[in-house]
Amino acid sequence: MTISEKLKTYRKTQGFTQEEVAKRLNVSRTTVSSWETGRTFPDIERMINLADLYQLSLDQLLREDPQIMKNIKTLSIY
């Protein structure tokens, strides 16, 4: 599951709307939508805030995302 899919799933599991998440993180609803559709990616500060909001660890959000894992493997070569 990609991070964008996880963000949408966890938001719904917690019972939040995109608008509620946007207000809590001080971003626009369209920004939250962009994260959930994979058009853009939250910065690390926002990822921490999202993990806290959804009562998750960063590991739970980031693990098993194919693109993240590919980037980590590429970076570890250097």
C-alpha cells in the first residue's frame, strides 16, 4: 500500500474529513487531497503531524511503500 493510500485509509478510520485534517495541520483541503491521491507528498514535519493525528508511528506510515523503499535502497548504496 502506498503512503497516499495509507493516508486516506487512516483518515477515514479515524473519522476525519479532509477539511478537518487540513485545519489541524494548517494546510488547505486540496493539499490533503493531493497527498491522498499521490500528486504531492507531505514534508517530514507534516508526516510527523499526520502520524500523531492518526495515532501511528512514522514507521507504520512509511513502511512497505514501494517508492519509499526504492529510494531508501538507492540512498543506502551511496
